[in-house]
Amino acid sequence: MKTILKVWTLLLISSFVLISCGENDKKKEPEKIKIKTHKKVESKKIDKKNKIIVDLNNKGIGPVTSITFEPTINTSLAAKGEKLYKVKCSACHKPTKKFIGPAPTGVLKRRSPEWVMNMILNPEEMIIKDPIAKQLLIDYNGSPMENQNLTEQEARSILEYFRTLK
């Protein structure tokens, strides 16, 4: 009888130890994620006035590796981009103010043209691998940018439209 009581006591104590250890691990895991995200943000230049990360060297992850702008805006291409923007982007982005996603006005002062194109063309991978896209996902309440399945030419026309926004 004493042996059975000792076995039950040992099992009960072991169960409490296992349960309490498992809960501690779960509580620590979110802290690790916060620390990683925080370190990545600190390594970037931040516009102190607007509290926005500025990185003109990051080209993002995707098919676009280089873009050269003409000195003047291609108004025909920008007009096509504006139409596409209104159809594909305006549900989440307003040209001059923060909405579900960031405003594109001045985006080329904060991001490289390649980064913008890759974010338009490849948002799923950018959100997973690019530190700025990850931070934007956090800043905009976990609302990921939807892939609109645009061609490179269509994305380039939207980028040209962004050049007109002042």
C-alpha cells in the first residue's frame, strides 16, 4: 500500500514539473521574436520626424535588380500607372495618407525603386525575408500586402506614377 502511494505521489509531482516547464517555454518564445524584430529596426536609419525606416540601398527580394529613371517623368507611363493604382492598390493605399498600408507619396525618398518594384511583384517573399517589409507588416497591424499578379511593366508604370506624387 505504501509503495502504491509513493508511486502516485511521484507521478503527481512529475506531472506538475512537466506542466510548469512547458508553460515557461511558451511564455519565453514571444519575447525572442520581439527581440529579433527590435534589433533589425535599430540597424536601419530612421527618419526621426516621421519615425519611418529609410533604406535606399536595400533592393528587396524579387525579379528586379536594377532600375534607371529618365530625368523627366514619362507622363504616358505614369497615367497608366495611376489607372492601375486606382484599380489594384487604392483599396489599401491612399496617395497622401496612412491607411491599411503606407502612403506612396515620397516612397522613393524612403526606399529604392527596386525595393518598391519587388514589393509590388513579390510581396509574399518580401514579408518573409526582407527586414523592412517585416517591420511594415508589424507597423500596419499584420495586414500583408496582397499580390495583385502584375507584370513587371505594370509595376513599372505604378512606380512612374509614384514619381509624380509630391
